[in-house]
Amino acid sequence: MCCRAAAAAAPDTQELIDDLIHAARAGDVEDIREAFAAGAPIDGRDGNGTTALMMAAANGHREALSALLGAGAGVNAVNSS
């Protein structure tokens, strides 16, 4: 019973991806690392096909880019638009 409640409280994959992309958009390296630790997939995409790496690059966040690239983010991804 306790394990089922813990599983219900765990964030789903899309929520983790959204957290990672939000952190990348803000350039928040600590939150990027926390998202990875929570299980966010490095190349997860939002509804538009945007990755965290794209967001960090679009907003000029060099440290966030470095953290994402160091974690193995794919550099050849393209989004839906």
C-alpha cells in the first residue's frame, strides 16, 4: 500500500522533461542536474519537439549548454516547426 502511494506521487516522464526544459530555458544548471537526478531523459521533447539543449541555445545559456552537452544531449535534433 505504501509503495503504491509513493508511485502515484512520483512525477511522470513528461513532467520531468518539462522541468528539464524549463530549467534549460532559465539557464539554471542546478535545476538541470536535479532533473537528471530525478530521471529526466536528456533528449526528452515537449509538445513542439523542443529539447532542453534547444532551449538553452536559444536563450544563450552557455553553462546550461555545457551541462547538457556533458550529459550527452543530442546536437542533431530538430523540432516540429
